[in-house]
Amino acid sequence: MGEAQARRVALVSGAAGGQGWAIVRRLRADGIAVAACDIRADELAASVAESGDPDIVPLALDVTSQEQWAAAIDAAVGRFGGLGVLVNNAGVLHRRPLESETAEEFERLWRINCLGAFHGMRAALPHLRVATDPVIVNTCSTGAIRPFPNHAAYGSSKWALRGLTQVAAAELAPHRIRVNAVFPGPVATPMLTEEIQQRLASSSPWGRLADPAEIADAVAFLISERASFVTGVEFTVDGGQSLQIG
């Protein structure tokens, strides 16, 4: 087995965004080769080129497509010799009152936020089964811990991802595949407008939003050997948001 096959290899979806790119860079700091995937292929390729890191490969991926998942995983394995870590980070957010939410938008968020992770896990399983210390980490949300008004599509899709993570953890434990979820609170990324960031920071017990690197640190821990006996865990990184009442 060559060097490329011996080292750990991760695939990270939603890698072009602030949180996703922070996860990519954090895993590289731990020596993990990364297949960075996103539907925003040009933006992702530019970030990878700027990094100058030969152990990050940018790949186009629409997480709602089984065919694109298969192609991305084949490309990752072809480049690095294997796949032992899957980070399902891709997700979208919008706010809309229940009465004006549309079936099309509701389904779109479910397809990206939950079905995408399902496709990823199924596509990666043949490689995870033969990897050393295989791990899946799903990016969930505090919206799957407590209800937030005007988040019917987003919140319900993340609640579904929470359940999917738990089922996968129970089902895959006999195969020694660890499955955990990170539950970020508000994170300072372009997903939230400046106005919303300021409002959420002012109401946070910590007085600020999370930095993307803080979410990446949580993901890195769950992937690491320090968490070798950890599965089915819901790791909340929210500065106390989920502790608030009302």
C-alpha cells in the first residue's frame, strides 16, 4: 500500500462556504487529504488554487444527485487511494412563514439538507467499510434542537438529518463506523446577512456568533483518534443559544 493509501482521506461537501472551507483547512492541518466538494465549483476551485495545497482536490458536487456523488467519490478515491472520512456539510437556509412556504422550496431544502447526506453516506459506505477508523460527521443545526419560527423547511429538514444520523450511528456501529453530528448555532458566514448576524449576536449569551474555525475544530475532534469511542453524539457548538428560553 502506497503513502496515498495509508493516510486518511476525507470528502467534505459544501466546502466552498465559510464553514466548509474552514473544515477543509482544519482537516489539512491534521494531515488529512481532502476532496473538497461543492456545487459552486468555480468558487471552490479558486480557493483551492489560491491555497496552493496539492492535497486538496476540488470537485463539483450537487448533493441531491446520486450520480454526482458516485463520480465525486470515485474521483477522491482515484486521487488519494481511499476514503475514510465523510463530512456532510452542505446545506441551505431560508426563512418563510408556514402559510407562505411553498411545496417546491420545502422540498428543495429537504433534498439538500437531508437527502444529500443520505446519498453521501450510501455512496461512501463501500469505502468506509474497509477504511481504518472510518467516520461520518453530519452538520446539523440548533434548529434541530429547538423550534425557530419561520423555519418550517429548514428546521424540519435538520430535524430529519438529526434522526438520520442517529439511525446510521446505531446501524453502522457493528461495522465500527462512527457517525456523529455537529450542531452549530449562528455562525459568522455569508449564509446570514449582516443585519441578522448583528441581531443574533446581541441576543446570544456569549455576545457573539461562532467563528467558522470553532465549528471546524468540533468536526476535527470527532474525526480524530481522540474520539475513537464516540458515536451517536450530538455536539452542540452554539455559545449557549440552545439554553435560552423563549
